[in-house]
Amino acid sequence: MIHTLGPDWLNAEQLLTMLGPSAFWVSLAVIFAECGLFTFFMPGDSLLFTIGLAIQNPDTVIDLRVNIVLACAVLTAAAFLGNVVGYEIGRAAGPTLYTRGGRLLKPEHFDKAHHFFEKHGNKAIVLARFVPVVRTFITAVAGVSKMDRRQFFTYSFLGALLWATGVTLLGYFLGTIALVRGHIEVMLILIVVISLVPVGVEYLRHRRQSKVTL
């Protein structure tokens, strides 16, 4: 049994087994919802990894009855479309939130968010894909701050491709190794840590530039 981060009812292998023949197609809805409907608690990373593992080992996990090429293509599409929906929700709700404001949702916060996406939006959209919870909400924030739609769609697709296809292939090629199968939590943490390295580098570079300007 593969254990994942979070409670047992979010165990990706249990979820796929429970769903049976329709498991893969329901998984598309899970990935879509996590990327666009604020269901940040869904097992996105572990689900992608386990799908790749299951396709490679249909006799030992579950036969999803889909090949790896089709799986990567439609999972990428689900992740991208989820982001599009999240962005449009944020963009539609943005004016109301901006006008009403509040203690936490002040107009200057939206102005800062808009400035952030103007300057760092491309990298943020791509890197956020690999950070749980963040990938769920950053698309709505991009919509609220009115990040350029074409720019968002372009880099959101790139992020979806790297995340959905990359993690699924990781499970497909590495999941047969006993050490990997027995330590999936470590693998998922490593994915997050590695994805945060460019964020850390960018943060340190920004701090260095700020000190120079001072």
C-alpha cells in the first residue's frame, strides 16, 4: 500500500482502487478542481504520481486502461483548464473585492498583487504548480490582479505541462523501484523542495538588488 501525505481517505491508491474502472476519468475532475475550484486539500501530486505508477504496473496497483501518452495529455489539459476557470473566477470577483475592501482585502493589496504579477508573474505561475495549496489559489489571485490573460494562459499551460506530465512520468519511470514505492512521501517532499529552489534564489537575488539600490 502506498501512503501519501494527509489522512487515509485522501490516499491516492485507495482512491483509485475505490473508483475502479472509472478511476482515471474521475481523477481528471480531481486535478481540475484542485487547480481551479479552491479544493486545495485534494491529493494532486500523489494522485499524478500514483497514476503513472499504476499505468506502469496495472497488475499490482490498478488497471486504469489508459496509455501513458494519453494520460499525460488529458491530465495536462485538466490542470490547465482548472487554472483558466480559477483565473476567470478571480477576474470576475476582483472588482467587487477591490471596491468593498476590508481589513485584509484593501485596494493597495490588489495594487501590490498587480505589480507583482507584472514583474514576476510568469515565473510565479509556473513554479506555483509544484507547491501544494499555492497552486490552488495563485490563479485566482492572478485573475483578481488582472494579470494579462494571454500571458497567464501561456505560462499556465507551461506550468500544467511540466507539473501534470512531469509528475506522472516520474511515477511511471521511477515507481517500479521498491525504494521509491516505499517512500512516496519523501519523493513528494523532494519535488516540493526542488521546486522551491528557484523561488529561494529569486528571493535572495531580489534582496541583494534592494540592498544595492539603498
